[in-house]
Amino acid sequence: MAEVRVRAGRPGDAAELVRLAGQVEQWFGPMVGEPGFHAALEEQLACGSALVATGAAVDGPLLGGLLVGRRPPVCHLHWLVVDAAARGRGVGRALVAEALARCPDGVRTVEVVTFGADHPGAVASGARVFYERLGFSPAEAAAPGPEGGSRQVYRRALSRAESH
């Protein structure tokens, strides 16, 4: 794995995250041209709820991003994106590991909503397998995505070593 650095996102990262969003709209629905997406992204960056991954050049192009909600007892991974050229290089794993490391006291469970088994992005993106390899298990169905595809909650309990 090439060097991956994860840091808190900052407002100046918005354009790079929008660039990455453009790479996954076929799975998640429209984002790049949606003012609501831009506003939500700016809000997450401003309040410190975003993590970004870079290579060795900390201020170089982003390799990935993750939006996180931390409300004990649950931490929610809201949106994970990895640059197409960096997939399979540990970027997503590094982002999730950092999110878990930053969970506040009292967080016992981590949840993410990802593609349902019948969604075309489930296999093409590798998301379900990715989360399963990180110890997440499929749980209940979630509301469909904006593009109409099925979604499913994946859940993982934090170990004592991971929880604060």
C-alpha cells in the first residue's frame, strides 16, 4: 500500500470532494450539480465531521473522503468515497480506521448504510465486501437511495480496545 495520510477535512477540501463525488454519481445519484449536496458538504467540513485521505503530499489531490456522525452510542459513517485511481490501495480502510479511532466516549456501535444486495453498485463498487472485511455485518434494510436503488444497514460493535 502506498502512503495514505488521513486528516480532518477543512473547508478548502470541498472542491476535491465534489470531484470525487462525480466519480460515484452512477451509484449514489446526483450530487455534483445539487446545491443541497454542496451545502451539506460545506457544513460537514466546517463542523469537523469530515475526514480526508491524501498521499505523501498532504496538500495534493484527495484520494478519498468520509463524512462521519458521532452521537453516542452510535457512530454513523455517512458517505465514503475513494478516487477511482486509488481504489484497492487501503484508502477506504485508512479512513474508516481513523473514524473509529476518533469515536468519542460512549460509542459502542458503528453503522453505515450501503447498497442492498440487488443494487448494481453492490458488486461494481465492492462496498458490501469492503465493509464485511472490516467486521461489519448486514442488518436491516434501509430506505432506497436517491437513484432508487436498494440500501442496507451494515453494523459493527466496537471492541473494548476501540471504544473509549
